[in-house]
Amino acid sequence: MKRRYDIVVVGGGMTGLTVASLLAQGRSADALKLTVVDAAPRPRFDPDEDIALRVSAIATGSADILDSIGAWQMVVSARACPYEHMRVWDGADDPDGPSTLKFDADEFAVAQLGFIVENLLIQDALLKVLDRTDVNLRFDTPIAAIVRTESGHCVQLEDGREMDADLLVGADGARSLVRESAGIEVTRRPYAQTAFVTHLRPREQHGATARQRFLSDGPLGMLPLADGRISVVWSTTDVNARRAMAASDEELGSMLTEASDEVLGELSVAGPRGTFPLCAQHARNYVLPRLALIGDAAHAVHPLAGQGANLGLADASTLSRVVEEAIRKGEHPGDRPVLRRYERARKGANATMLHLMTGLNQLFAAGSPTIGELRRAGMRLFNVSGPLRERAVKVALGAGRR
Ligand SMILES: Cc1cc2nc3c(=O)[nH]c(=O)nc-3n(C[C@H](O)[C@H](O)[C@H](O)COP(=O)(O)OP(=O)(O)OC[C@H]3O[C@@H](n4cnc5c(N)ncnc54)[C@H](O)[C@@H]3O)c2cc1C
């Protein structure tokens, strides 16, 4: 009888559930016993409830990955907002000025540039896919410790039970226990910014446009939601974020209307609020023998270009392909040379995005008038450079392609 491999995925976020779904439906599924463990309760999407606070801009490449496992149709038919236009401008300029970066789906012959989707909805759709497979889903399952064994790793649960893994996948987010237990170091660089997030109702229609205004304290992202509201991600000083949390609805509406330069007229608060500390983080290694990190466990990037989840889905896609190929060739999927194929394919691409986001954030935060003028001149040049624009849009559209 053929050997079966135990793969334990720690983390039932978007990336962990995606890798489990891809492996469960892949050509080597018969050779795998898959388990997903998460300390939190199982996430559930309820269409009668309000749009959740956490939403992500999902690139079409990522939508393709979710489509390939049968999750995307559930997402779009529930509550996804396609966006067809993108506008990015310098806080010192006019949103319709010559230096504003403009991208339109038409120009690139695609129906939309991407979709704004609740994280919870994506998780829920993936879980419905997984419910139809024999993947063992264990939510509400805190982990006490993870130890290296001769043949792999042993995940020791707080309830005293243990799970042995021939391959352990760490998809447990930025503060990954898997990464820490394995002693993998991270390079970390705080941005000295906090992301303040809420939903607002704009006086004017959002017009299926994702907007970003770069202020000296950090970017203000305005993402269109399916019901006409916008989701605001305001990356700002910790003090401003605290003020925003404590402000009355009226005060907060005025703060954000001003920060948006009234691009959509007056903004009224219409949703919950939350803050997220921001930090650039990259694991020194993505893999060790019998272990691989994916998603935020491997890298955390600034949300300014909405790439974190997209990079995580691309990791999930590449890792599942590498594992499948190894099994077909008779290799152990947890061997380091096998897992290095995944690391080589993804680490460079993720590092590039990380540096780009950190650089952009610094460039726009630079207060000097000379840098400001150079920045705007660069944006004007970018606007008239066909190949550069095309390259940028290809990256944005296809960040998740397999
Ligand atoms: C304000 C903000 C806006 C963003 N906007 C975008 C965007 O527009 N587009 C985009 O692509 N990305 C965006 N991102 C990034 C995106 O949210 C993350 O990259 C993505 O959610 C990471 O998914 P993940 O599955 O890797 O990790 P997570 O979502 O962090 O999931 C980790 C899972 O592991 C579980 N877990 C953690 N520790 C343990 C443990 N010890 N034991 C068991 N389980 C554990 C958790 O319960 C959780 O379910 C944004 C981020 C922020 C902060």
C-alpha cells in the first residue's frame, strides 16, 4: 500500500484554509491525511449581519485560486464588491491633478481590477469547500507546544492530545507559534503607524473606485463596499489612531472627511471601529525539514497596496503544487530540498513587495518640499509611461496567480 503523509496546518485563516483546500482537491490527495488546527472558534458568515470590519482587496489572480477550489462562486454571489478604477494621489495635490495615478479596468481589457471582500466570507466559503472533503477541521483547539520529533513534528494540544505531522504548515499569522517554536528568526521593522479601520457612508457615490490619499503621517485607503459604503484604512500615528477610536461619530466623520480631502464629499461613520499595529516583518527562513511557513507567518507587509492576503494565497498555491509534485515523484513532501522549491519560488517575490511597500510608505512620508516635488514629477512620468503602468497593473492583478 502507498504511504500516506500527515500534514497538519496550524491556522484556519485565509491562507491556511486555502492550502488545505488545494491539497485536499489536488492530484495527490489520496496520499495525504490533512488536519487544520485553530485556537479560535470556527468563523461563520451570516448574510443578514452587517459587513464585517475586516475586508481585503482581492486581486483577480487570487480570485482564480479560490475559483479553482470552488470557493469563489460562493464569495461573489454573497457579498463582494468589484472595483473597476483605482486612484492614488499625493496629499499635497488635487485628486484629479496630473500626478494622480489612475488605473481603469477598461484600459487593461479586464472586467475589474479586483474585489473588496470580507475576510470572514472568504474563510466561510473555504470552510464550506473543506466540509465536503475528509480534512479534519479542529477549531477551538489551543496548542500547548510544538516539538520536533525524529520523523516530523508533534503538536501538543492544551487538552492533552497530540498530533504527529510529517509536514507542519505554519499559517498562524504574524505572531506565529510554529515559527517561534522552530526558532526561525524574523527581521522586523515597525512603521511607527497604526491602521485605524472603519466603514463610512460617503455623500457622493464611490463609483466602484478604490482610492488612496498619501498623507505625511501615512496613507488613507478608501475601498468601495457592496452596499455603497466605503471601508477606510487610515494608516496614521498611534496618537491619531487613539483619537479616532475615542472620538464621537460626528468628530470622527469630520476627521476623516478632512483626511480624505472631501474626495467623496462628507463622510459619516457607519460601522464598527478597530486598530491594527503595523510592522514590516519577514522570516529568515520559510522552511526547515518537515516545516513550511505561509502567509503572515512568513511575511507581514504594509496594507497600503492591499497585498498581504494576496501574497499568502500565492504562497498556499505554490506550496500545494510543490507538495503534490514531490509525492508524484516519490519524494517525501517534508524533505528540505522539496520545501526549498517553495521557498525559492516565493521568498524573493515577497521580499520585493515588502521593500516596495516600505519604500513607498517612506517616500510619501518624507516632508521635504524637494522630495515632494520629485515624487509628484515621478508620478506624472509614471502616468505617461505605458510599459511601467502595464507592469504595475499586471503585478496588482496577478499577485496571486499560481
Ligand atoms: C488593516 C489591514 C488591512 C488589510 N488589507 C488588505 C487588503 O486589502 N488586501 C490584502 O491582500 N491584504 C490585506 N491585509 C493583510 C491581510 O489581512 C493578511 O495578510 C491576511 O489576513 C493574513 O492571513 P493569514 O491566514 O496568513 O493569517 P491570519 O489571518 O492572521 O490567520 C491566522 C490564523 O491562525 C490562528 N492562530 C494564530 N495563532 C495560533 C495558535 N497558536 N494556535 C492555533 N491557531 C492559531 C488564528 O486564530 C487565525 O485564524 C490587511 C491587513 C490589515 C491589518
